[in-house]
Amino acid sequence: MKHLIAPSILSADFANLADDVEMINESSADWFHVDVMDGNFVPNISFGFPVIAAVNHYAKKPLDVHLMIVDPDRYLEDFKKVGAKVLTVHYEACTHLHRTVSKIKELGMKAGVAINPHTPVSVLEDIITDVDLVLIMSVNPGFGGQKFIENTYNKIKALRELCNKHNAEVLIEVDGGVNKHNALALLKAGADVLVAGNAVFSAEDPKHEIAELKKLNIE
Ligand code: DX5
Ligand code: ZN
């Protein structure tokens, strides 16, 4: 499968969001990565339902919603209503992760589980056949523009092995500090989906930057 590119709108210009949504629509990006932060699970607050609904109204590609919030069970239906197609919760934020993942799928969304940099892939052993996607955080969640953590490569490889062992068809998404310098190595390690915020939106030509990430070829 050709890898997917998911620009993170956390780094978009919120005062001109329609322009950035349009840019992603016209680009070779596959998904919109939408970071929801509650000021509790992470030390930052991003945006909520009205903003996501507005983005969804103009977006011509699926919304990949990454919840960095405590107790996400309270809001799964609301995220469905505002247009989430992939809904990812944090392993660290869910006491009953199996129930949460099941509910997301019942609601008709793809279910993702995210793990923080300190959380080993091995904790996913008993849920791996139930999830559609695993998001490996390659920075500590909360902010865009942070430095990529090198141990991520080991985690991608470990996750790929875990998936193979269980015959699980899971997309491996990498989020944080991804740019054109590390993207190819991430794909070679086994990543399927690359999130990029700062690298895309700080570029002189964001659409070109997305195209550069998309055209990478691991063969
Ligand atoms: C960080 C978010 C990321 C962030 C990535 O908590 O989950 O999605 O937007 O941004 P960059 O690519 O700037 O590290
Ligand atoms: Zn994210």
C-alpha cells in the first residue's frame, strides 16, 4: 500500500482556516489530521467541535481525529457527528480501552490507539487485532514543532512485528517532528501514515512540501 500523508491543521492559520483547508484539498495529502487537546491530558488546549465541524464542511478528504483528552468515552458520538472518519484515543487515557475501541467501531469510524513516547508497543498485544490504526507519538503530545524522538524507529519495527505475529491489519501512523529528512527512514521502518504539521505549514510552499512527502518511494 502506498503510504498516506496527513497534514496536521494544528499548525494551520486559524484566522484563515478555509484557505489552509482548501490548500490540503488541492494537495496530494490523504487525510486531515485534527489534534484535539483538553488542557488536562496534555498541557495545551487546541480546538473543539465547532471548529472541527467547520473544517469538515469544506474538507474533501477524511478527518483523522487525534484525541489528546482524558475520558474520551464521553464524546465519541460527538466526534462522529462533526465528521471524524478515523478516531484515535490515547492508551494512557483509557481505563477500558477495549470498550472504547469497540464503541468507536460501532459508531462506524475507524478506531485508532495512540501511545506516548514512554509507552511500549507491547501493551497493545491484547488489543492489536481489534484496532484499525496505531499512532506512535514521536514527540511528547501537546504542541506542534517539537524535535523528533529517535527511539521511534525501534517502536515502529516492534509494532510491525507485533502486527505480523497476530496477523493484524493495522495502519501504523507516526506523529510529531516528521519532515522530509526523516520521512523515508520512517517509511522504511514500517510506517503507513505520516502526520506533518510544522514541516508543511512553515514551508514556503506547503502544497509542494506535501507532494515531496507523498512521492517518497521505499523501493
Ligand atoms: C502533537 C500533535 C501532532 C502535531 C504534529 O501533540 O499530536 O499532531 O500537530 O506537529 P509537528 O509535525 O509540527 O510535530
Ligand atoms: Zn496528532
